[in-house]
Amino acid sequence: MKKTLLFGLIALSGLLIAGCLVTGQVTIIEDVDIGVTSNSNIGKFHLNLNENEDYADKIDKIKSIDAVSFVARIWNREDSASTAAIYISSSGSYSTVDQIEDNAIKVLETPPVPANNSILIGWNDSYQYMHNLDSLFRYVKDVGEFYVYAIASPVPFDDSIQAQIVITMTVGN
Amino acid sequence: MKVKLPALLILLALSASAYAVSDISVGPFFGMNMPLANKDAKSGTMIGFQAKYSPITLFAVGGHYQGRKYGDPSEEFFYGPDTKDGGSVTSLGIDAYLGKTSGTGVNFYLVGSLGSYKWKRENQGEISKTTYSFGPGLEIVLPMKLGIEGRALFDIAPTGESGSWKALLWFVGVNYHIGLGPM
């Protein structure tokens, strides 16, 4: 019986030392209201995760970012199909498609959106359209504040985008 | 030759003794897999198969295969409630038992396991981790060499940076004992 208890105590001690028992996973959802975006007036949104109470409470306790995606409804207001894309950057000074494509990081590219119609990218589907997750994870964990741009192709484009960022992370003491 | 013959005799004696008292059991199990402090998955079912070898009553080693199914997590979005695939986990591992691990009647033991952990979800990449679990088990072994077992396990998959995914696993299993240990 002593050996049995010792075995259990050793296992439990190891886990406590590793901090494994005091971490948990949380999901944070934050609005990304990009709105109307066109080639002549590109839509952008300043996303400050620190304004999210859950994120601000846990920023010093983040152990890992486990998943990030964007859910979105995209309206294509042009007469031809288009593909929308979301980019992120720490700079909010970009105003052309070329500047964004050259300097920002593409994190989402949608499937084709039919002319004068909309599509919804739901939570489960969102992951298959994500790009450059390592960079996005770093922005979420280490920066917490960045600009989100939306463009589309082909040019000209005229879209309206309502989106939310969904972050699942492990936090603990 | 003087040394080899006694050594051979001792080895034969030990082998015969081990055969007489050792217990090998195999069988399937069915249970639940309940994530703890985890917003990325919900509870689901678990099935598996295990084998155990008890060379002596107080100690045993074994192996297992687990197939776990997670339930789909849900969240509220601007377009309404939505879910994503909870996915499934397969785990192949080894087990060490301490306690009364063989013989007919009531057996009670603590078990510690080390396993490979592969989590597959729709639209998300496969995640591979090493998982550690431990907990108590109880088995009632009938004279007909069938054992009914119940076990609870605290399961931890470290994710790096001192974080981890945790789950409570419990199952009920049926084991067939090939040879039984001392009673």
C-alpha cells in the first residue's frame, strides 16, 4: 500500500512541478468590423485585443495559442464573382492593394463569392481558409494590437465584410 | 560448465515458476472521455483494447489502444450559435500497475500510462503529443477467468510552455485471463 501511495504522489508531484494542473483552455471572440471595402477605399479595422476583458485579464498568463480563425459574412456588391482576403499588419498606413499585398500578412482567403451575393464562413469551415498561422499566433500572443485589412480580387472590387476573430488559447499561472 | 549447468537449472526453475503464477489478460473496454478546463472539445465516448501481464501479484505491465471521440464545442457568433468538429483521438500506450493486479476475486491497483496521442479534426491539422495518465482501477476476476474492470484516469497531454490539455477518462472493461496468478 505504501508503494502504491508513493507511486501516486510521485506522479502528482511531477505534474504540479510542470504546472500542468493549473492551466486551462479559453476561447475569445472579438468583433472585426471591417465594413465596406473597395479598391478605391480599402476597409481596415484596428483590432486591439487588450480591449477584450477576457484577453486583458489573461495576457500575462498565456501559455500557448492553440487556434485562431476568422468567421465572416462577405457580401460581393460587384457584378462578377470575387475572392476576398484578410491581411494583418502592425502598420495602419496602407491604402492600396499593392501596399497591402507587399507588406501585410495574408491570414485568410475566401472561396469565390458569387456576384451580388454573399457567403458565410462558419467556425468549422474557417480553419481551411487560414494562412500564415505562425505569424497570426505571434501577433495574437505577443503584440495583441494590429490592423486588419480586407481586399479582394479581381480589381475592381466592392465588398462588405462582417467578421469576428476566434482565439483559443491555453492560460494558467 | 560448472557455472552454466546450475544457472540453466535456476533459469528453468524460474521459468516454470513464472508460468505457474503469472497472469496474462486481454480485453476490450468502453467508456467516456471528458475534457477538463478545455473550451476546444466536449465530452465523448471512448473504446479500446488492452493487454496486461502480471509476473507477480503486486506488479503488472501492459499496453493499450484507445479510440476517443470528442463532442463538438459550440460558441455564439454574430450570425448565431455555431460548432466546430471536436474530432477524435487515438492513443497507443504502455501501462504500469501497482497493487493487487492478478488472481481471482477483487483486485485493486493504481495504473500509470504513457501514450502517443493523435488528435484529428476536420479542417485542422493533426496534432501529435505524448500523453500521461494515472488513476485507480478495480477488477473483479471470476473463477471462469473473466474479469470485470472499472478504471478512472486523469489524462494530461503537455502542450509546451507549461500548458497542457487535460481529460478525465473512465471505462468499464471485460478481460479474459490466460492463466491466473496466485490466489
